[in-house]
Amino acid sequence: MAKPIIFGGSRGKVLAVKIAKLTGFELGEVIVKSFPDGETYIRFMNDVKGRDVILVNSVHHKPNDILVELLFEIETLKDLGAKRVIGVIPYFAYARQDTRFNPGEVVSFEIVARMLERAGLDEIYTVDLHLHRVRDISEIFKIPAYNLTAVRDLVKYVSKHYKLEKPLIIGPDEEAEQWAKIAAETLGVDYDVLEKKRISAEEVVIEARTANVRGRDVIIVDDIISTGGTMAEAVKALKGLGARSVVATCTHALLVGEALYKILRAGAEGIVASDTIPSPVSYVSVAPIIANALMRRVGKE
């Protein structure tokens, strides 16, 4: 039986190379380019008939364009005779709109999931998918779906490269508690979550829920840094509460505008992210955790 073959879309080429090296799967070549009018052209350069195909593409920065590309790629691979198309989508856009907050709104998370399934996707792997009101990725997808986490590797990196005294893990808000808990278990330390408390109509303070942060080295853990506003606010609050140092971490570094500047100016010792989205602070690669998951499920079949 032929080995699975890996293709990297326009937002997944480098990660696809890393995963192919770690798994020993064949690395294929796909040409993706745009015509002058903005239309997308795609051509697969390898025979995929009867083979399991792993398609790596992260849906970030111009997500609508990447989604169209993904739909074209999935359906074409099926039309070319692929046995299965397995999507590796490390950053999955639109996951935050998982319910209708206001009348008439589009629930984009569910719609995008259905689009991918209808195109022919057989299996999907994501990394630290934004799950808040949805408890598990299987509640959204009707195909086998696996949500991996980069949090363990992120905090291990911080522990190795920063001199930490009495480290404490902090989630910047309630939604981040799920990642703070994983990080704390990984390092064998305590964790807490920041809360906003209203003192008066004009005054709001941010405090840790139960922990005393004074004199401690704090690692903030979150899934996404977008504009940097939430993270910068958390850094300022922790420094104000007496933290000795603060390192900010996230899986997905969107870093819109001056996000890095905001966080560093707020007093962060450093910022550490994964390479689900390439960035100046993407020090940790998710390739090993993805490769291990693929080898357990795809490589053994």
C-alpha cells in the first residue's frame, strides 16, 4: 500500500515539509496562484489515486480566500481519486462565532464545517480550536475530528528559556481557563484566571481570582493573540499586582496591527507562540504533535 502523501496549501507549505520529515510520508507539490482578477488557480503535481492525502492549510489572514482554496483542493483531490482527504487546519477561522449572539446573525463555525464536509473532507485535525460554548470538536463536525494542543510545548519552552521563580500560570479571562489548566498540569504548578471587578460606575479593576501573584514569575496562556488588547491588559494588571515578571504565550499569533508592541510596552518579558501562523515570535512548532497524531491514526492503517 502506498504511503500517505502530504500537500501544503498556500498557508501550510512550511508546516507540511516539517510534518513530512517527521512522519516519513511523501511530500507532494501543489501549485496555487492567483489570476489578475483575483481568481484562484490550483494544480496538484502528484498522482493521488487510491491514496490517503493529508492537506495542510491554516485559515488565517484573508480567511475567505483560503477557505475557497481549501474547498477547491478537497473536492479536486476527491475527483482525482484520493482514497481519503485528511485536513490539517492548525488555525481554524470563524470558530469564535459558534452561536447566534444577536437575532439574524450567521453561525459561521457550523457553516464552514458543513462546507468542508460537503467538499469531501474525511477527517480533520486542528490545534487549540477556540471552543467555549462548544465542549468538543465532535459537536461541530460529523466526520472524525481531533483537536490537538500546543500549550504543553509552549510552556515547556518558556520554562527552558526563562529563569522562573515560583512560576504561576494565568489565563487572561474565563475562556482561557481550559488552556491554563493544561499548562499548569504540564509544569506541575498552580494556575488562576483574571477577573474584572467593578468598583464603581467609572472604575474597574482586574484581579487574579484566588492566587497571590506578588513576587512570582507569571506565564499567561491563551489560544489567540489578535490585536493584543486582552493580553496587554492582562500584563499590565499582573505587573500592577506585583508579579516579578510576565511572559505571554499563545498558540495562534495573528498579531494584527501593533499587537506585539502593545504587549511588550505593557511590560511583558517576552512573547512565545507556535507556528500555526508564522510570526516573529513563533518559537514552537506544532509539527511534532501533528505528526504524532497522524502516525497514530493514519500511518497505522
